[in-house]
Amino acid sequence: MSFTLLSSPLQGFTDFRFRNAQNKYFGGIDTFYSPYIRLNGKLVIKSSYERDLLPENNTDLEVIPQVITNDAEEFLFVANYVKQLGYKELNWNLGCPYPMVTKSGMGSGLIGSPDKINAVLEKAHSQSDIIVSMKMRLGYENSQEILDVLPVLDQYPIKNIAIHARLGKQLYKGGVHLDAFQACIDNTKHKLYYNGDITSVAKFKEMQERFPSIDHWMIGRGLIADPFLPSMIKNDTVAYPQNKMEVFSAFHDTLYEGYSESLSGSTHILLKMHHLWEYFSATFSNPHKVHKNIKKAKSIRNYEATVKEIIAKG
């Protein structure tokens, strides 16, 4: 059965620099979702969001923009904005689990409010011709929340719903709820995409067997931890290329150069790279030690030397 691999948007990680580098050195991802646009009550698009979506920054990629909001006017504003850039689809984030988002009734904190969801979708579909897709969790408190909202969603021509099979309150802790995801399949007419804990080829196959009707699979943290993973899934192999470290090194250097040019000051650059290495370290034989050594690198020179050493050891 043929399938499609999607990159799940992760705020602070999967920006256009990451997307382009991942696509260039590894491939395997068919469609990238950009990290969400958030307006904070002002109908203004921040320049960082703008830069991330500019067509010239995404020339070889299929990208779908995403918005996080609980307000229909904001949704329409962003829909018109992305349409002007040439995008035909806007993904609505009802998945973000972070407390500062959920406490303001957005992301997964909105799943328990079917009426509010209905109000946004009603306006989005009556006042815009943008294609709407959704990214959700199973709920914030419990998985009954999504089952209560699915009948509302069934009233609209939503392109697809990507479901991360966790609750919002879990953040990224604890396991995925596979029975609850199956209940979603059984209770909606919409096309569902699966997201959650695809961290290896074996895990992917396990999920494929568990959900034979699903043909779109979204990889989030697993992609940052192992950027080789999508092409390995596509090629049905657990073997890394012989020049694994060479490829990873080129990928790292491209990202590092990009962020060095765009971020001001060594503190920002190091912070950005330290965050990425929280995931990258998983590619190495001693992740804990690798991450520890990276965290110890407090200057650009130290950082560069540490990375060189880590890659040389493989």
C-alpha cells in the first residue's frame, strides 16, 4: 500500500531552514507543515512567520501553513494572508499542548469547546474558499473530548484531520492511546492522518499493521531526532548509509550556518543549536553523554570543537 509521510510542525524547530536542509540531505518527507502563526489578538503577521512562508524560502518543498487561534476573524485574516502568498490550504492547530497556549483556550485547550470550534469553521467555510485541514490531539483532559467534537467537524468539508494520539495534558509524556485513535477512525467520515511516536522503521510498521486504513503518517520529534528516518521508512530499510556521519555533518553545518546568519549574537545561536541537539543526540551511540557535552559548550569555539569531536567518534 502506498503511503505519504508528513513532517509535523514543531514550534522553534521545523522552520524553513530545517525543512530545506532535511529535504536536501535526507528526503523522504512528502509534505511539510510550517510551525503555527499566532496573532495574539492583533491582526499583524510577525516578520519571522512571514519569512518562514515566503515562496522563495520554500522553492523545492510542498508546505502547508498552520494557524493557532480560537477566533474566526483571526482565522480569516491568516487565510487571506497565506492565499496572497499562493497557498491553497490552511491547517488549524488544535493540538498544541503547552500550558501558555491551552490556558488561553487554544491548541488542545480548545478541543473541549465544540461550539467555539463550530463558530470558527462556520465562518471559515462561508467567508473564505481556502481549503481547511486540522491538526488535533485526542482532547485535553480525556479522549471523549474529540469524540464529542467529531460530529461538528463532520458538517464541514475539512480536507483531513491529523491526530496526535495523546492528550494535551500529557504534553509528550506517557504513551500514545491507540484504542482512542481507533475510536476516532470509527466515528468520523473525515480522512484521518496518524501522528505520535513514529521513532523507528519498526515502530512505523507496527502502526501500519495496527491501522491498515491509514495512508498518511506524520512524524514530529522522531524526524528531528533522526532525520534519516523518513527515507529509511520509504526504502524499507533499517540500515543507515555508509557515509552516515558525513551526511549528518553536512546537514548540521548547513543549519548552523543558516542560524549563524539569521540570529544575532552567540547566545542565541548556541541556544538554538543546544535545543536541536536535545534531539540530534539520539542519533549517536551515547545520547546522554553527547547532549551533556553539547550543553557544556558555552562559546562558539567550544561548540564547534565539540561537534567536530562528536561527529568524528560517530
